[in-house]
Amino acid sequence: MLSRQFVRENPDVVREGLALRGTDGIDVDEILDLDERWRALKSEGDDLRQERNEVSSKIGELKREGDEEAAQAAIERSQELKAELEEIEQRADELEAELETRLLEVPNVPQDDVPPGDGELDNEEVRRCGFDDTRAFPEDVRPHYDIGEDLELLDFERGAKVAGGGFYFLKGDAARLEHALIQFMRDVHREQGYDEVFPPVPVNSESMTGTGQLPKFTEDAYRVGESNDEPYDDDDLWLCPTAEVSVTNMYRDEILLSDDLPLKHQAYSPNFRREAGEHGTETRGIVRSHQFNKVELVNFVEPDDSDERLKELVSEAEEVLDRLGLPYRVTLLCGGDMTFASAKTYDIEVWAPADDMEYGPERGGRWLEVSSVSNFEAFQARRAGLRYRPERHESAEYLHTLNGSGTALPRVVVAIMEYYQNDDGTITVPEALRPYMNGQERIEGHDPVGESAVGAGRKE
RNA sequence: GCCAGGAUGGCCGAACGGUAAGGCGCACGCCUGGAAAGCGUGUUCCCUUUCGGGAUUCUGGGUUCAAAUCCCAGUCCUGGCGCCA
């Protein structure tokens, strides 16, 4: 969240930020008004309390001196003050709670070079990589969901049967590919200096608030036990929507040493998202599902270093696609497409050549976002109480957090199944992954299992 | 799951109804030829231009003129017992 002081002193900057994002429904003037009323009550209460403290310590003295009469008079005065105080402080607390609630719903202020715009079409392309010497794949390359089902690699029907729509099975070599990708990414990032953690999958409400998922975005998350419409408290658990939540909150309410920084963690975890209303041709297959794997990169840095680190973090995520030989591009997100907590975000979009979509390169296919790399500055740190102690300062300051997906697994699988597709309908395993698949060079598919395959004429 | 003990500043740790000792670390200053030692000041948050004030002993309630201290509920930690992949 933004600090009260910042909002108080820079209301215009906050308003401009909201406009750039296209965020409606946040009334900065109302927040300023709340703040002012709260401060007035607070100082009134403080004065009363000061008087009560003076009277109260006098009671102690009088009692010690044995002056019961004077002590009794002071006790009566103290009781009066107590009643007044309760009244004032209750009103102040209500205002403060309201102020806090409003502030939690204000998104981060975008950095100066974030372009204006409403959505993905307004994002700025920064660079394109891997397109100079592309591989020869079939002219009529087939979408991953078709070839995946034909080769018995993806099973949507059985996933839906077992867990519901939006869940699927990876079978045989596809499952193997998924595991290989995870191990491969972990190794790449380890070389880049990342310390690995394996986080808990459920997270509590306080963690979800720390990184900015709550209170605004309850509908995106899976809640354990209760319905999402019920009020939640700190004990409620949610299924991790991204390891960003668990890893960023790992040091919540702690003070890190400046020697610890920059701190780079990577974490593999499954991620769960409800994705309400996200269905259609663009999300067919495994492009957007309720559960997916991801290796997440989380950085904790000193405030002065976060801009530089953002660039490096983008390169660290790109490295995965470079080594896999997959063409991609990097975009700078416009104000309207950035997430709530971010001050600046780059997306990395891999090229999936099979489905020609409006949002894709001229030569066909589509862009698939595989990584979103963001600088949150102190926005999450302030919510989560993440601080560090600069060497030459006496008091602790909020540090800056950044994160990026070390690329989301299923979409990389889509790109591999399409870009590495061969004329004979098989899929070549990218060289970088072969050491993780015991040298396997090609995915040829599997025989179907079950009676239904006989009816479909695929088995005798 | 049961029983017992515990949670105090960046860290350690005292006070156990009368308004948060002390130590360590760190920063700055004094001292010094330079350092060490020593001495002094500072080292949570909020309000306040300043002066200053308020809050804060795990969290939330309660008793009291007054709660770190007493009572209730909860969270987490430690130990013992039990159960368990």
C-alpha cells in the first residue's frame, strides 16, 4: 500500500497514477478528508490521555504519601477523563480503520515511463528474440490441444471428471516433459545465484494481504473450507495462487540485514486460480487452467537498486527461453494492464505458432505470456512489514520487492508442442531438456487406454 | 490430541498491580598522534513546522483510578506423552 504520508503530500501523483491505470471508484479526496478528521481526533485524544497519565501517576504518589483524601479526588477526575477518552478514541479508531481499508484498495503508483493504455494491445514491445533463424516446423502446425489429445499426452475429459473443468492430466512423456522443465529451470536459476525454497502451498489471509491479493481479489483465489463470500479472518487458508505470496511473506514483519541484500529466492510450486469467466477460444487447452506449475523468482533489494534489478530479472527469466531455443518477445506493460501492486512490469511472451490470433506476430500464431516481471517498490514491503537496516542509518526502512515467473510451465509446454512439432506429428525435445529426460530426443505419443478408444476406432 | 512451561526493543534479558532495569550490537559525538578502552547521546510506530505529546511488553477481550504483572479466549514456540504417512 501507499504510505499515508505519501498520499497526504502527493495527492496529485496518486490521482495521475489512478488515471493511467484506468482505475475507477477510488476517491482520493475522501481519503484525504478521512485522514484529516482522524488526525484531529487523534490529537484531541492524545491531549486527554496526557492529562489522564498525569493524574494517574499522581494517584500513585498520593497513595505512597498516604494522602487518601487527595488520592480519592484524583481517582474521580481520572474516571471522568476515562469516559471522555473512550468516546473520542472509539471514533478515532473507527476513522482509522476506515482509512486503512481505503488505503489497502489503492493500487501502486506507476513509474514515469509506464505507457498509458487500457489493455494488452497498448503494451509497448521492447524487443524480439529468437526469430532470426527459426526452426522448420510443419506449415499446418497443429494446436497443442489437438496434437496433445491425439498423442495421448493431454487428457482434459478425465481431468474434468476427477477435479472439474479447468483441470487436466498430463500423461506419459508430457508428464515427463513437465518434470524435466521444472528441474531445468531450477538449475538455470541456481546458476544465476538463486537460493531455492520449497514453500507451503496453503497461505493465510495475512499473507494474501501482504502481497496484494486481498482484500480486493477474493474471487480469484481458492479458499480452503469456507465460501469466498463469507468474511475471512487471519486464520483462514487459501491455496497459493503464486509462490510470490508464500516467498514474499516468508520474511514478513522482519528486519533483514543489509548484508542479506540483494536476496534472491526461487521457488517451485503448484498455483491455483479460479479464473472466473475466463473461457473461450483463447483459453482452450492448457493455456489457462485452475492449477499449474511455476518456478517463481522473488527478489528483496535495497530501494536504490530495484530499477536496475528489474532489468536483470527480466534477463534471468529470458534465459530459460533462450536456452530452450523458443522465440519470444518482451513488452512493457501499459498502465491499464499492470497488476494492482506493481509500479512497472515487463511481460515475456513466447511464440506459439499454431493458433493465429489477433494478438500475435504478423507471421501467424499467438503470443503467450509466460512471465510477468514486476517491481513493486515498497508497496508490498509496507503491507507485509518487510524492512532492512541500511548500514549507516539508525532505523529500519522498507525494502523493495520484485518478482518474475521463471516462466509458467504449461505455456512453455504449449510452445514446445507447437514450435518443436515435426511433419510426422511427433515433437522434438529441445536439446537443453534432454539431459533431464535421460537423453530422450523425441516425443511420439502413447496408445490410448480404455474401451472408449475402441468405439472411436483408435484401438481394435 | 493431552499435559506442562514460555512469548518483553535489532538481539539477550529484568521487573510479576503504581506507570518498562540492565547488557550486547549498531550509529554519531567526546577523548586519542592513530586505534582500542572509556564516557555521552541516539537506536519501534503515530501525531506535531518546532517545542512536545501519544501509543507499544504475542493477539483479542475483561477486572481496576491504574495491567508487562490478575482473569478469559486465541496464535505461535519449547519439553513430555499419545497418534501417524
